[in-house]
Amino acid sequence: MSGLLALLDDVAGIAKVAAAQIDDIAGQAAKAGAKAAGAVIDDAAVTPKYVHGFAPARELPIVGKIALGSIRNKLLILLPAALILSAFAPWAITPLLMLGGSYLCFEGAEKIWHLFRPHTPHADGQVLNGDPTHLEQQKVAGAIKTDFILSAEIMTIILSNLDADQGIWVEAAALAIAGIGITVAVYGGVALIVKADDVGLWLARVGRLSGTRALGRGIVRFMPWFMKVLMIVGTAAMIWVGGSILLHGLAELGWSVPYDWIHHRAEEAAHLLGQAEGFVAWAVTAFFDGIAGLAYGLALIPLATWIINPVLGKLTGAKAAH
């Protein structure tokens, strides 16, 4: 009997350790996933354009295909790459984060630049013609490629915010949970966004109560404004998060002057107001991070336009020729 009790006590101890480990994994996944807000919001803001021009019946299947592609990107390619990076080249995490931050700054700054210097709209903003099946495959493939870039940044941000001393399996589980959770949140939100117009039209058409029909008409009128707000918030989040990543990276690499200056200004503002000090410090930090990210992103536009894009175009052309 004493042996059985000892065995049960050991099993209970193992269960407690396992439960604590699961709680730790979930906690780390949630904390690290929250740090990827800028790329996540941009992902949600960008994706709806890929269903534009298709029949309403194909919208959710297209979103589902993109979501499955995003999960494959994260779990089959990016997660193993992140674990290898963490195990064998942790020194490369900060430079890769800064590279991803540069991409976020550039994308956000380019969107703002095009507000003042409009460019010719491309096919994404036009009604689609041709074979619907082929066009759908093209759109899904293009969306998954775009998602790969954003997912790489998201997974790198998550990796950088995990505790490195927890072991590879805890790290892998936290990355997987955060990656899947973000994908479900993003594409679940996208599905709601792209179908909101249809729901509004249905309510306006078949609603039995005048209030229900008015609600449907209100949803239809509200969604274009919501999409504009989402794009603005997504752009601002990209620039803010990109600038924050860049300044943190510079500090970790040895040049902490900009980071320290912003930190001191945030503390001064928080102490000066004396109320909601945490929020004030965050707001001031985000403001200056955003200014730095915007300036850096604008500086990258001519570099991308005159050097990076032509070089990539030549390399792509050369590969296509072969």
C-alpha cells in the first residue's frame, strides 16, 4: 500500500510539473504574441484585398486557403528555422529583427508617401476577369507569399520574447501556440470583415423589424469607413513597431543614444502629468518610435526604388531566362 501511495504521489508531482509547464508555455506564447501587434494588424488590414472581385460564395474558401497556407508557413518552415536560429545562431536574431523592422518601416512609409504621390493602381484593386479558378489560385498564392514575409517577422518577434533557458521543446510549443493563435485571430477577423457587407445586405433585405433593416443598412455604410480606419491603424502600427524594433536593436548592438533619449522623455512626461503614468510613458515612447520609424522608412524608399527593386528584377529575370 505504501508503494502505491508513493507512486500516486510521484504521479501527482509529475502532473503538477506538467501543468506548470503548460501554463508557462501558454503564458510565454501570449506575451510573445502580443509583441507582434504591428505585423499582425497589417496582416489583417492587407488580406481582405485578396478576395476583392470574387463572388461572395468564394470569399470564405479563399480566406480559408490563405489561413492554411499561413499555418504551413509558420509550422513547417518558420518554426524549424527559428529553433535552429535560436540553438546555433542566437546572435543573428537581433539583426534579423532589425531587417524585419526595416521592412515594416518601409511598407508603412510607402503607404503614407503614396497618399501624397498617388501611383497607378495595380490589379489588386480592379475587378477580376478571366478563368475564376486560375485567378483564385494566383490570388491565394500571392497572398501566401505576402503572408510568409509578415509571418517571418511575427515568428522572429515571438522568438525574441521567449525565455531562452526553458528548453527547445517549450520554445517550440510556445512558438507553435502563438503562431496558430495569431493565425486564427487574424484570418477569423478577416473572415468577419469580408462577410460583414453580405450580412448587412441580408439584414436590410429580409429583416422583419425596421430596426433590424436599419442595422443592416448601417453595417453596409459603416464597413468602408471601418476598412479605412483599419488601414490607418495598420500603417501606424507598422511604423511604430518597426521603429521600436530598430531602436531596440541598435541599443542591443551598442548604440543606445536614441533609445535612451526616448526612454528619458517618456519618464519625464509620465512624472510631469502624474496620472496614468504607464500609459503616458507608453504613448510618448510609441510617438517617438513612430517618428523614427517614419523617417527611416522614407529614407528607404529611394534605396528600394533605385537600387533594391532593379537588382531583384534583374535577378528574377535572369532566373526566369534559365
